[in-house]
Amino acid sequence: MQGKKYLKLADRVLLRKFEVPIVYKAKTDELYELDDEGFQFLKDINRIDRSFDKQERDFIDYCIQEGIVELSEKPEEISWTEGFRPSLRHLLLHTTYRCNLRCRHCYLEKKSRDMDYGVFELLLDEFNSAGGLKVMLSGGEPLLHPEIDRMIALTNQYDFRKVLITNGTLINEKNCNIEVDEVQISIDGLESHDLIRSEGSFEKAIKAVELLRGSGVDVSIATMVHSLNADEFEKMEKIFKELGVKSWMVDYPSIEGEMKSNTHLLLPPEKAARIMRNYGFFDSGHRSHGDYACGAHMCSSDPDGNISRCGFFEPVGNIREGLDECWKRLNLTHLWKLEEIEGCRDCEIKESCKGGCRFRAATFNSLNAPDPVMCAVYGKLYGKP
């Protein structure tokens, strides 16, 4: 540190006082939990003008090595936020209901409805004020929104992580330099992908991955397990690793929307679980802290600004009423603790499973029952198979 008197948080490193203090690297999607002493040290690091003891020096060295803090010629203000309780960390924005595909497992109603730019701006601003960590721009197909370029440009005025969720078919050589941290592309099989989504969509999705990776954009892939792709996962894993994708999320579809008419695509939970245990990698997910079940730190908005837990459940209010008010209502009606879920209360793996998906639990059994898919993933079976 010779000749460098000051320390500061590195670019787009977010310091938050949530249920436990955390520091989050938005560029790389890495989260570190802190104790109170570590949080206070980082919060005041630009004002420290004394000698450090060995423990403090080791902590500083670790933070520099991890890219959490960096050296500076002059003191800079350390920004931090104390969030809601439970903390709101992830925001899913359905920017449009338009889509160029008609996927047989899609849960959303197809409408020509786009999010107003003013609503989008309000959502981002209030989420940022709440200390949010990650915004996910979804649809429908978000690239069909007539102002998507302007909306993405607006997100870059904020430090939180930006993820674009797309089917990949509209990405080409001209628009592959998308200014987001990550693009998540849905790929639901090899030969079976076109049967689920539409003819030619697999080739376009793979081409999108190649173009994005060539432009230096992080790419993740989301795959739904279904009866047509059950034998394709080994080949998919090989292809996705060769393409250099950041993460691969493998999940089970919910019986909603188009899937209600295509239930033959559903695998029995125990068969799907064998696939989900063995495939997928490096998915950070949206885990709930402490005793809360799935989804405690996330909410979503439809194109009209109506706020719900994740898009499957009914809205509790509108962003025009204020995100803080909607969040309060949401946590009165759509927040669950593990002790409230029959079968989870005394389960030895509840901290790993978090009760699974609440909506999926309701479709198989009841809202306060375990999710049979996640029970099967962890070697247990409850409720109706």
C-alpha cells in the first residue's frame, strides 16, 4: 500500500445490511456474508487513518485478492444500504407479454402488452433504493419490446446486476453486444427443443450462445425437464460446457398456462429428480435466508407494474403505490416459513431444499405441503407422486 493512502470498494461492489451483512460483486454474481465487525470495517474503510493489526491486514489482503476493495489515491464515499426485512434482493420484470414462439410449457398468457418506460424507470429506481442486487429482464420475449435498447441503457445507470432472459432466436451479429452482465437463454433439449418451442429455434438459440460468448457476454442456460428430453442431458452437458456457458439451471415445469394442455410432457417427480440431481452447474439461484421457504427475497412485475411474488401468484399491488407498500403486502400473504410447511418442519434437509417451489407444491398437493419434486431430488417423497 506504499504511496496509496486510501482504500475503497471496487467498481460495482455492493455493501448491504440485510438479515446478515453482505457484500455482493454485481459483475460476477458473487455474494459474501460478513459479520458485524467486517461490515463496519468495510463501511468505514475510507476513513481509517490508523495502523492495522494483523487480523485487519489479513482481511484487507483477502478483500483485495477477491476484488472487493481496491487502492485509491484519494478517499471516496462508501455507499451502503439497509434493506427491507426480509430483504428484497432479486426483481423479475416481465417487460412484455409478446413472444415470437408458442412454447408448449409456457405459463404466461400471450398478449400484445408492453411495459411503459415510465413504469420500468420507477421499478428500477425503487428497487435500487431498497438495496436490490439483481434485475432480470424477461417476457414473453423481451427483445420484442419496442424500447428494449433504451431500457437496457437505463439499467446501466445502476450498479446492480443485469440479466436478460430470452429464447435467443432474435439475437444476431448486429445486436449480440448486449450491455448486460448476463444473458440467460432457454434451451429445452436437442432434437426435442424444436418440438417444444418451434422448428429451427434450437439452431438459433445455439447460434445466440456462440455470438454472445464471442462478444464477451456471460451466458447461462435454463432447461426444463420433460418427457421428450429425458435422454438428452448427457449430450446437452457436453455441448454447454464446450460453449463456455457460465451456469446451467435444470428445473421442473409448473402446471400452468400451456402446460395445462400438455401434461403428457411431465415426467414423474422421481424420474425428473434423477436428472436434476446429476445435471446442471454453477447456478447461484435465489436462495432464501434463515427459516424462510422459497422466494423470500424476490418479487416480480408484470408489464402493467403489478407486483407479485414470482409471476405464478396473483398480484398484491402496483408499483405506483410504492415498492415498500407492495413488499409489505406480499410478505403478509406470500411469505412462508419452513416450520409452517407440513413435512418440512422436522426434515433434516430443509436448509438445502427450502421446501421447494410453493406454487408447484400447491399444484401437486397444497400450498403448505412440501414440493414433491424437490423431495425426490433430495431422496424423499411426500404428497402425490
